Amino acid sequence: MRIEGTTRVLGVVGDPVAHSLSPRFQNNFIASAGVDAVYVAFPCPLARLGEALTGLHAAGVLGLNLTVPHKEAALSHVQPDALARRVGAVNTLVRSETGWLGTNTDVQGVRAAVQALGFRAGDTVLVFGAGGAARAAVWALAEAGAARVLICNRTQKRAHALVQALRSEGVAAEIVPWDEKNVRAQSAQSAGLVQATSLGLHGEPFPFALAGAGWALDLVYTPTGETDFVRKAKLAGRRAEDGLRMLVYQGAASFAHWFGVHPDAEHAYAELAASLGRMEAVA
């Protein structure tokens, strides 16, 4: 890759962000499309997000992805589209002359991942979390035809707000208390499970045992693909994977927003999984 004075810059903003695999596959997308650009990582604490976005726009950055912990906070710093407003979170920014335009491609990433795992319209899905990633997940599930969405979050207030938002859109939604007894009972009755908290980002264990057949998706990804949530879901007999496929598909959708080119996300996912030594991404 040649870096010239004309090379446009894109990147991912997060805290932490050094672990991100986005630069690896996004720069492959750039090379395949033959565009003069480079994609890098920008570490940024939450308290300085507004300052960072203003500076990156002033410096001429072409586009950005946002990851933990910025997806909800960024809404007040950008011009969100209807999807981002509905989800309540933004993960993709597109440069305009007047500022950043924001959208949410996590919805597309989640939809691709759960369909690969075996999601079917009519499924009941138990979602852990109520932040930006969880919001994208529940709207992806609702749009794909989930019959019922159960929200389990450590903070009841955030879980209640998300359930109310879902119900206002006609989606059947309920709160599941964050405790072993309720999680085990409800997971046994749910076709799908989605882990959308930050648990596992630093190797933390998932606090509950899981039950039931079906599928499970962890939005956190690791080089091996074996987060504690994925291990526990497989132990329960579920088809499970981490968030690598979701990451690549949302990134491909972001790339299309920036350049009007649609990369081959499935091929990119297979290449990335192979480069990480993952012989079998889905068990």
C-alpha cells in the first residue's frame, strides 16, 4: 500500500481500540477496490469524543467507525439518519461539508450473523445488554421477524427503556432479571441468545450457565473465537460463534457508505478467520 499526499484517511474510534481487527480487513477492502485511502485506529476516551470528532472532521478524515464506548454518546455529536435515531446508537460516520452524518451498520452485521447461525422468523431471543450494541441487535432481530425479544441487563433502568422502545414499535419485549435462576430458565425457552455486553472484551467470564438448544451469538470477538459465553453456549448444545462475522459484515456495509462499493463480506470473513488460525468459525 502506497501512502501519498492524496491518500484519504478513515478509521475506527474506541477505548480500547488497539485490539481492533477492523484495520486489517478494511485495508484489504481498500486494496481490492483500488481506492487511494488508508484505515487506522484512533484511541479516544469517552470524555473527549466530541473534541476528537470535531478534530478528525477538521483534519479531513473521510469516514469513521465507532466502537465501545462511543456508539450512544456519538448521537449528540453527529447528524444521525432515521435508522440511527431508531436504534439509539451510531457506529458509522460519513463525512459531509457540514459535519458527520451518522448511521448504524451493526444492524446489518447482526442480521448476517444470526442468519448464518440458524435464526428463523418466529424465534424468541434472549439478549444480554441494553447499550449501543444491544440496541442494534434487538432492532436487527425485530426486523428479521423475531416473535419475542427478552432483555437481560445489569441495570434495570436501561433494560426498561429498551423494552419500552421496542413495545412502542409493536415488538413483543420483556425484561429478564439479571440472576442465575431467571437466566437459566429463560435461556432454556429461547431459540436464540445474543451476548451484547462488553463482558469478554478483556477475557472476563460470563456470569451465568446457559441452557437450551438453538443458536447463540456473542458480539464480542476474540482471536480464537472462544469467549466464555461461546463456550457455555456450546456446552448447552447450541450452535455458537463470537462477533467476528458480525464485525466484518458491518464493516463491509460501512465501506459501501464511504465509497459506493460493496465488498465481498463472506470472503473477507473466511480470509480473516483463516488468518487467525480459526479452522472452524462455527461449531
